[in-house]
Amino acid sequence: MTKYKLAVCGGTFDLLHAGHKAFLKKVFDISDRVLLGITSNLYTQSFKNSSQIEDFEVRKQAVEHFLDSIGVKTRVEIVSINSAYEPYLETSIQYRAIAVTPQTQRSALDINAKRKENDVPGLEVVILPMLLAQDGKEISSTRIRNGEINRDGRLYVKPEWLTGKLVLPKDLRTELHKPFGEVLNDVPKGLDGQKIVTIGDITTQRFNQNNVGQFLSIVDFFVHRQVRFHQLSELGFGNQGFLKVENPRGIITPELFTSIQNVFKTKEEKIILVEGEEDLAVLPVLLITPLGFSIFYGQPGEGLVRVDVTEENKEKAYRLAERFIPEN
């Protein structure tokens, strides 16, 4: 049995995820009807990451589709929120409670303070628990966009991959020899270098010749398993710092995972020099890299492969990595 006839809640609901869904389910458990506010495009323009947030209609349709799937769409009214207090100062609508998470509790207190200033009765604040991700941290659109977790809160990099080697199984070799994305003849024009990762010496050399200024390059001085280069300057680099990582052929080491993670965390070291072979690096790079990046690597006899970092491609990389054999 629900406790309230009408409750109010709100949010941005960007990249609708399991945390959002769990919250919405709980709101409908406590109230017969719900006034649901979704931040408008105008309001989200004030956010630091406003350019990345989905359009209002995309977010609204995702919420509507979910509410329809759990059979509560007839119990909700969705409105756009254009300011921090809209529609929470409304007096013509007789809602008694506002549902929030521990993270947004402060906003509810601010709303009640504002209602008091306007001689409007305060709302009962109902704090609903947050659904946590696999690592015990919150599920958030920011973490999804940063490439850490998927929308269900599952980590893209399993903790055990950071402590033990992954060995390429024989039945996966043929599959990994296929291009992972679109095959190109030339380096595309107009790339945002700060969202580009190159893997392989020839690919990296071509990007440097085109002055792309890629965010990260992974090289090993080998071409077709023969030593071709001896120093980074031959690939077009200046005096940039680099990380040296051991990664034998047919293996993905924990050190390769952690070195890639450190580059994205610190944004300092932008070259990883592999002692061994970097042919499998596309998988850990794809698993770690934020959404919106593009990865380029060379495909022998075919050309330049472009892999855009999307949720779909990250899931594909995860499924492939799961098939590797752990080595204790």
C-alpha cells in the first residue's frame, strides 16, 4: 500500500541507468501518483558537462518507455524543470512529499527553505536508498560516460584483470584478426586529437605526420613482428614522457590495464611503450576509454581501422575479454 496520494521527484535522467530505474520504482511504491520533473535543455546548459547531456526529448522518451514497461505510465505526470525550484513551489498542486536520494537530499532541504520563505507548507522529505555499482560506488551518468561502468553498474574492467594475466585462447585468434571497426585508407581530416588513441607504430607515425596530436599512443617498435624502430623520435615524437610496460605476445597483462587507466586518470603520460607486443591493446583501451573517443590501429593488408568508443563496442570488447584464459 502506498503512503501518499501524490509525491514529487525530479532529475536529469541522462543516460537512463539502473540507478534511475530503481529510484523511480521506489517512488511509485510510496505514492499513488507522481509528478516527475526532468531538467530542461535550458536548465542543463548551466551544468559543467552540458554539451554531453542528452536532449530533453531523448531523456523524456527513455523515462516514459521505462515507466510504461513497469505499468505505471498512467500514474505519472512529466514536466520540464527550468530552474532549481520549479515546480516545487507550486501551491495549486496538492503534493505532500518529495522523494530524493542521499545525494540529492540537500536540494530538498533548500526547496523547503524556499517554500517557507514563500509561506508555502514544507514537503515531507522521503530519502530513498541508491542502487550501487559493482564496486560499491554510485551508478551515475558521469561514470558511464567516463567508460568505467555500463548502465547496469557493471565494471568494464573486472578487478581480477588487474591482478592476473589474460591469455589469448586459440579459438579467439581468427575472430580478433577481423577489423574491429571501419577500415579507412587515410587518416581522417578534422579529428579532435584529445579524443583519439592510436595503437601501433605505423599508425602512430601517420597520425604524427598529420599533426593530429592524439591523446594517447601505444607502440612497441615492431612492424609485422620485426624490429622497425629504435626510438620514439622515429615515430614523430619530441621529448614527451612515456610509460614502459611489459606485455608479451598473446597476453594482456595487468600492467597494460593499469598503465592505460593511469593515463586517463592523470592525463600526463600520453605514450605507452610496450616491451613485447601491443597487438591486443585495442581491448583494454576500448574497455577503459571514455565514450566519444575513437581508437585507430593498423590492419595488415587492409588499412587503418577506426573504432568509435560506444557503449555497444565496449560491451563487445568486454565479451571478448571474458573469453581470455586467466593465468595465475
